[in-house]
Amino acid sequence: MMMLRHRIASTFAREETHDASGPSETVLPYATGEKLVEPDEETERRFQDMREVIPVLRESCVAAYKYWEENGMLGVNSFAELLEKRRSG
């Protein structure tokens, strides 16, 4: 019985110090449309980097190129434009 009490107490102690923000709090609002993804400097920079690299890798990374092409990611000038295009259409 004493061992069980110790395990329960340890579990509660871990839960009190554990950061509760998990996928349900960070991803779910975006998945349900409650929040919208907004571009920021970092996301835009990464998008621009990939937008330059993907066409160069067309032959060696066929799946990635095909994904970008089929999803209209090569035909936009910015991540913000891509988001707007997807939201409107």
C-alpha cells in the first residue's frame, strides 16, 4: 500500500511540473480552423529558401518537386501569397 501511495504521489508531482501545452493546445486550433496560420519573417525566409532549392532538385528529389508543383507552391511569390491563394480557393 505504501508503494502505491508513493507511485501516485510521484505521478501527481510530475503532472504539476509538466508543461501541459501539447498538440491539442497548439495544433488543434489550426486544424479546426479556429486559428489561421499567419506568415512571419522566419516562415517567409524558409519558404523562399525552399522555393529556390526545389526547382534545382527537380531530378533528384522528384516527390518534393511534384508536391510543390501540384500544390501551387512554385507559382506564388511568397508564403503570404500561398496562404491567401489557399484561403480563397
